[in-house]
Amino acid sequence: MKTAVESLRDLGLTEYEAKVYTALVKIRSGTASDIHLVSGIPRSAVYGALNKLEERGTIEVQSSKPMRYRAVPPEIALGKLKDNFIAESENALAALEEIYQTQKMGVREEAIWTISGIKNVSDKIIEMIMGAQNDIIFAASYPSFHEIAKTYPIFKNIKDVLVDKIEQGVTVRVTGLRSEGLYDIANDTPGAIIRAFPTDKSSTGGGILIIDGTEVLIAIMSENADTGMYDLMAIYTEGVGAASIFKHFVETEWDASVAI
């Protein structure tokens, strides 16, 4: 379990600010000298930390000689810190999104990235689908991919995003081995075009997701021998050059498939 000082640092306080506030909670009120003795931070640093805490609204100051300080009750102080943290997070997100979108409009670097873990892969797939403008195609050469959704509920969120995209007019194509799982996908995503291919015609060894012919994610599943659970990792790349190679294989698989 984290200490009070560690948790306060996570909410944006510096080490000294966290120690000063924690010291004041212990002694209720005191002078700078009292705080120095309880907190253990250098006396010269106490005043700077107190000024910052006053600005944050987490302490109160009594105009006396010497000046005395007291902590705002933790519930109120933590509420203010959380509100400030959320506000700063939103400001940072807005600024970073502006930078990110500007970079996306520039030249794309066709790098290859690896993503590990069910949640991380699921989040990336959702991000890709949400950004789709025209065409989504997913090819899975084995039925196990559908089984992941039964084991890990978070993976089911992908279905909702796909349905939203279909309603927005994006073409969604899914192809895989004829199985109960493939029929479940057809039932869960009305409007998607579903095809099945014969086992001997499959050219992929995993799941491939292609978005608008520019983004590719290759998902690779393996069963953990110790737990019996599925492990999932993915390889991701973007750019027309790299995507066109994978799109060729997926389109070949699509052409060899039949409607279900």
C-alpha cells in the first residue's frame, strides 16, 4: 500500500509539499519550525512548500508572529487536488491531441510496433476501428479468436464500436473459418458482410485487421500451458506501402471465401 506522501505525489504535489501537508495533518497546526521538525525537510524549503500549498487551497494561514499554518481537512483538500489534477489532465490532453493530429497529417513513418496483452490489443483495435472512414476488414483463420470474447469481457467492446461504424456507413467485412463463432459474429454485428473460407484455402496464421488500406494489425494468439488461458499479442504498422502487402493476402482470402 502506498504511503500518504506517495499518493499525494501522484496527485501532483512535490515531495516537499506532500511531506509538509502530511506533517500538518499530524500536528493539526504549527509554525514553520514545527513543520520542519515533523516533516524532516530542510527549513529553507518549508516556506516554499507552504506557499504552494496555500495556492492549492490545502492549508490555511494565520497572520501571527510567528505565522501559524493548519491543514484543510483531508477530504476537502483531496477533493481540491483531484479537481486540479483532472483540470490539468484535460488541458494536457487537449494540447497533446492538437500536436498528435498535426503530426498525423504529416508524413507517416512506416514503423512496426508490438503490443502485448488482451487489454492493450483490444484498446488498439478499438482505436483503429474508431478512426475508420471507409473500409474495415478482419480475417481470422481460426475460431479461437471469437472465444477470447467469452473469456475476456473487455474484448466485447469491439462489437459495439463495429456496430457504430456500420451505422455510420463504413463497410465492415469479416472472414474466417466456418464455425459457430463466425455465426455468432454475424448475429452480433448486423450489417457486417461475413464470409467463410475452406480450411485448405486459409493463408493467414492469425487475425489480421486492416483499416482503410493504411493501418494493419496482426493478432497472434497462443494458449498458456500453465493457466490454459489465451495470451494475445499483436504487430501494428501504418502506411499505404506496408498495408498494401497485407491487404493483398487478405483480399485473396476474401475472394476465396463464400457468404454464410
